[in-house]
Amino acid sequence: LASETEDKYKECLMMERSEEENPRFRRHPIVQVALHEPAYLHCIIPQFSHNLVAWTRVSDEALLTAGENSFTSDPRFQVSVKSSDSDWVLIIRRAEKSDSGCYLCEVNTEPKSTVYAVYLNVIERTTKLMANMVGDEVLLNCTITLSNGTSSLDDEVQWSRDGRPIDFSNSNSECSFLLERTAAARLLALELVGSPGLWVEIYS
């Protein structure tokens, strides 16, 4: 994290109020997603499963959800409850940079409510384009970094050229595809042989 973001993150965590010895041990207090990707903010509260849970945004003190009801006019925000582990997930569809900041999950426990803090950091993807001489082979790499606890790449990755998906099963295609799997990332390499034009990768 950048120093400014790290300071905001620390301020966010100071808002937590819990009787647990280590409330962040089984949670993800910071969530980092790419711009326009969905964000999932988790609030796991197994011992308080029968209490009302509410999500608020600190920047404007807006009440986003209470229970399973939404209190914001922004349709991107919704809550999903995983009853198996009492995980109240605040979902932000198509996250914007302005969504970055501190979010609080509050549980109406007695004598004082319990508050868990989650910091959302929305970042822009960086793209590197390397030019080569006409007729040479060009290798385009797309590295997807997995978050902690993610064991596989579940999303489909599609390469396309000029808005049209590339069919790697076509024997006449001028490109080949390589997928290299590691514990922390997936490297997708596209090799172009004597084929001019702009090639980009898209995610679906």
C-alpha cells in the first residue's frame, strides 16, 4: 500500500470495537480490487448470528444495509448472507475509485455494539505495451495476481483482437497460448507470429 493509503487503513482499523482477542484473525480487514471489478467485503460473526448486522460507509456516514435490506439508492450495493459461517458480505458491483475508503460492519450486541472495520482500496490496472519490429515474434504477458486464500483462477480469461475473441483451437491461427500456474499468480502468454495489429486482453 502507498503511505497515504496505509495511514487511512490504520485509521480505519482504529474504529473497530470488539470483545474478541484477535478480531481480524479470521477476516480480511483490507480488500484491494481493480477498477470496475466487483468488491466483496466480508464480516464473519458466528457468535452473533442472531443479531442485526449493518454496513455503513465512513466517508459520508451513510447506512448502506441493515439486515438483508439495502438503504442506499445506488444499485451497485447489496448484501449477501452466507448462513453456513454467518458471513455478511457487502457486495459492490463495478467498484469505482470513489468507493475506496473505510466501511464498518456493526452488530447490535449488548451492552455495546460490536464494530468490525474493512478498508477498500480500488486501484487502476496498469498495462505495459512493448513494440517490436515487423515480422518478429511478439510475446504479450498477462499476469493475474490472486488474493490471499484463493487457490484457483475461477474467472474466465479471454484474449481478443479489435474486439473479436481469439480462437486458439483454429489451426490457422497466427498465435499460440500458454498458461503457467503458480501459487500466487497465473501468467498468460500470447505469442504472435508476423501478425501486425493491436492485441488486448479482456476479462469476463
